[in-house]
Amino acid sequence: MVTNDPNKNVHGHSSLRDAPEKSRNWLPLLLGALALLALLFFLLKGCDNDADRPVTADNVETTETVAAVNPVDTANTVPAYSRAEFDRTLAGTTPLPATYGLERVTFDTGSAELGSAAAAEVADLASALKARSTARVSLRGFADPAGDAAANQELSERRAAAVRVALIEGGVAADQITADASGETGSAATRDNRRVEITLLQR
């Protein structure tokens, strides 16, 4: 039976006049996809510009400010002293200087006095240095960040000097040892930041 529907042909199928309407249904999706691609392009371009931006004084200042607010704890950045390792370094050919943390040489707040554990470690170190008279070492004292910076600098100097005196009393030649100090270190008032490190300068 033939109908009078103008949108259907003689076989009952929709005419081509529906095609433009169907195409128009895809148009918003296509425009949305293009807008999304454009947004992604500009975002990626912005990231590239930040990566290519040269380091400026402002950037450096920001980094230094953060570092000043959060000082790096250096107590664990050097290997701990052990007699076996120190002897290997003394007898070996590895590049110098080599720095070790004297783990048992820690101090009470405001003190530069060596406790019994610290004295035992210093005596062990003295024995190693006496066996190698050509060796030269440097001691560096530290203080925690609590209190006055100038007082902490002086305190860290006294701590390094206390270890130097103990080494000399243990039989090490005075000209084998120099002492220095770094003052405040770390971000907390802990024993790890009240310490002395030793650096082997010459075998």
C-alpha cells in the first residue's frame, strides 16, 4: 500500500531528508572534542614554557628560603666510624678525603664533655691513628639549633677541641689533628646534632 508520507519513498524507507538532521546530532560532539583538544594543547604548551624558563634570582631565593626554614639534617649523610672501615681506608687507595661520623661521640645540651662511650670510641680512633703516623685528620664539631647561634658556634668548637685533646692524650701526635666547627646543624635539638665528625685527609 502506498502512503502519502512525504518522508518515505515508495519502499517505505525514510528519505534522504533525514540525513542532514542526523548529521546535526554529531555536530555538538565534534565541537566539544575540538575544544577539548585545544585546551589540552594550551595546557601542554604552558608546561613546556615553565620547563624552559631560565633559573632566576627569584627562583634561587625561594629555594634558599625553604632550605633556611628546613635545614638539612647532616647527621646521617656520612658513614658511621668503624675501626675496620677506617683501617681499610688508611691502608687502601680510595680517594680522600673520607669523612666518618663518630656515632658514640654525642653530647648533652650545652656540654662539650665526653661521656664514657665517647671516650671509648675516641681511644679506638687514637689507636688507629698511632699505627699510621703519616695520617692527617680533621675534626669538625656540631651543635643543635636550639639557643643562640654564636654560643652554638663556640660550643661546637669546644666539642671538636675536646676530641682533639682526647686523641693527643691517647698518644696521637698533635700535628696529625686539626679541629674546626660548623656551629648549628639540623632542625631539632637532638643528640645526633650534637656530635663530632672526623675526616681523613692524608694516609
